[in-house]
Amino acid sequence: MNTHTPTQSDVTRRDFLKTACKTAAAGAAISQLPVERLVHAAPSDTVTVALIGCGGRGSGAASQALSTEGPIRLVAVADAFKDRLESSLNGLKRQFDKKVEVGEEQKFVGMNAYKEAIKLADVVILTTPPGFRPYHFAEAVKQGKHVFMEKPVAADAHGVRIVLEAAQEAKRKGLKVGVGLQRHHQAGYIETINRLQDGELGDITSMRSYWNGGGVWDPRRTRDQVKSELEYQLQNWYYYVWLSGDHICEQHIHNLDVINWVKGFKYPVAAQGMGGRQVRVDKKYGEIFDHHFVEFEYADGSRNYSQCRHIPGCFSSVSEYVTGTKGHANVGGHTLVDFKGKLLWRHDGKANKDPYQVEHDRLFDAVRNNKPHNEAVNGAMSTMTSILGRLATYTGRRLTWDQAFNSKIVMMPDDIDYVNGTWTGTPPSKPNANGEYPIAVPGSEEWMKRLV
């Protein structure tokens, strides 16, 4: 068994919530909102769904929601761009026919589109770029709606604090919240981590986590195809930190979350690392790094050695590994071995189901049968883990959890608007005359002040 005794320096769910509640900067004022009508659907009731964010992941999440048991209807959709909304909706109509009941008056485009769509449904799917997630989640909780939201749940610490405050209010209202960290609903991961937490490999002494691959989609639009700089960044959102959080947040959060789970939902107390842009250097790739290496420190002295990379032709791996006092675990491979390489256990794969579907099955079962289900806190904490890692690589400094979590930096612009088909506003990162964006410089005092 893991005999580590929690200390004051452990970052746990309770510690995180306690800190969040004291942080006036969260700004959502969720705890002051009245309790509105709550939806506790019976198994035979029709559950209505709104989709906020109609990209590929949003369409996939909507498909999984509509594939759950019991009567269900998609009744509203919202997106920043009408063409994306129509494409997603047409695909869902072909797949689900009468389960999709979205007329012209139930399609919403623009800055406040999410508010209008949320009003029409019992369950809201939040799959816009992550920078918007805290504000959409806070609004859904305000309106008394159940939520499925994709990871990460924020792009900066300010957003994390908003999510934590809204998560507490969601719990008070009895709302169900799912977060797209689907490994928590994957049989092989569940049994492997249960065995680790039961002490089959003794005390956990070190961890490794990887999301190394060739990268994601190239920018979708050029400047001559859009009406404003803001629209350009919204169309190419993955490459801008205020929207995606960088790929250490957008993808590598999955692996970091697994390590936090292995640690019994304890979270790093500090991190230091390095990163930069080695290959993906063209100005069309915005401002994010193409590689990060971070050493995350936990209160018990163990370390997670973390890599994520978007460079073709290099070592690729999306995986997690753990070393204990009695052997090693390939967590994603669902195997335990001793120090001589003898296989101690392997998951048989018999209970494996699509975890993307299972996470929706469990959420909607909780909605229909009023079961406890709120994954928002862990989603926020693992998001904050990835933000801590990004800040460590961008600054080149060793940063504590408290330094990162208490950052007063707010990346989301406050002047975004959508008027007469044009997106206007001032994104936090602006290009120079050559279309090049300022890139974080590790070791720079100026960048330290910009970021923390």
C-alpha cells in the first residue's frame, strides 16, 4: 500500500477548493446566483441537449450523447461560424434523423450564442476552444443545466478559478458534470490504477508521461480569407495560447491527469522544464511551442518526467509509466512487471468499451436517475497541472503551484463582439507588420511578468 501521509504541502482537491473560494479574482460570482429550476429527468423522460461548439470534437460528443439510452433530442446548436454549425448539424441529422430537432430559430451564431442555446436544453455540451470554457460553464451552471465539457476546462489560472467556483455551485444545485478525460471511463486504466493504489507495486517513486507525435491540423485560414485578426485567431485557435493553452494543455493534459489519478488525486507542488519552437517556426503557427519537457514535483518527493512534442519524424508515444518499490507499470498498456521483467498482471481486455461513449452513458444515467456525478474539480485541477507546466517552460523558471494558481493574468479579451457578420476585438497576442507573433522567451524577466 502507498503509506504516504498527506501534509500541508500536498495539493489535494480540498486544498484547491479552499484556495479557490478565497480568490476574488475568479470573477464569476457563481455562489451569489439563485437556485433555478433543476432538471432531474426520469428514465422515460426526453432529455434535451444543446451543442456549444460545432467542430469535430463537438460533433463527436453530440453523437455520443445522442447514442445514450432513453429518449433524447438535440434541440439547439451554437458556434462562432455558421458554416461549421451547418456542417455539424447536417452530419448529425443524417446519423440520428428524428433525434435532431433544430429549426432555424434554434441555431445561434455570435458572441452570446451560447447563452441562447443553453436556455433551450437540459444538458449542455461545451466544446468550443478551451479559452471560452470557464465562461460557458459558469453560464450553464447559472441557468441550472447539466454539463458535458471537453478538456482542458480553461487556458489560464483565472479560468481555472472560475471553473472551481462554478463546480461548487453545480454540486449545491445537484447538477451533473462530465469532463472529457475519458481514460477515467476506460476499463484497462481503471483496473491498472486500482491495483497501483492498492499497493501491488509498493510505493510509487517516479512517473513518466508522454504525448509525442507529429502534430495536429495546419492553420485553416489565411489572413486574406478573414475579416479581422480576431477571426483569424478564432479560425486557427489551436495555435494561440489564450484559446488552446498550447498543446501541453490541449492534448498532454490526458497523460498528466492519469499521473495525478495514480497519485490518488494529489497534484504537483512545483514544476520546472524547458521547451521551444524547433521545427514549427513559420508565422502561420502562431505563438505556441512545438515541444515541452517538464519535471513535476509532488509533495512526497516523487517526480513525473513529462514530454510532449509536435515534430514529425521523431519518437512518438502517447503513454504513461510508473515505477514503484516492487516493479514497473505501463499504465496505458495496462500491465505490471517486476524488476526482472516478469509479468505480474495484464488486463484481459474483456470489459473494454469505447470510453468516449461510456463517459456519456454514465453522465446521462446520472441525469436520468439523479446519481452523483461531478468531474469538474478534477478536470480543473488537471488543467491547472498542464498550465503550471506551460508556465514553467515559457519562463524557464521553477514555479510553485501557488505561484501559478494565483497568477492574476487574464488572457481572455473583454471586448470581443460579433456584429453584422464580423468578429471584432483585441486578442492578447498581436502580430507585427510581418505577421509574426511574440514568442515566449525562457529566462526573460519581461516574459516572467507577462505570464505569472
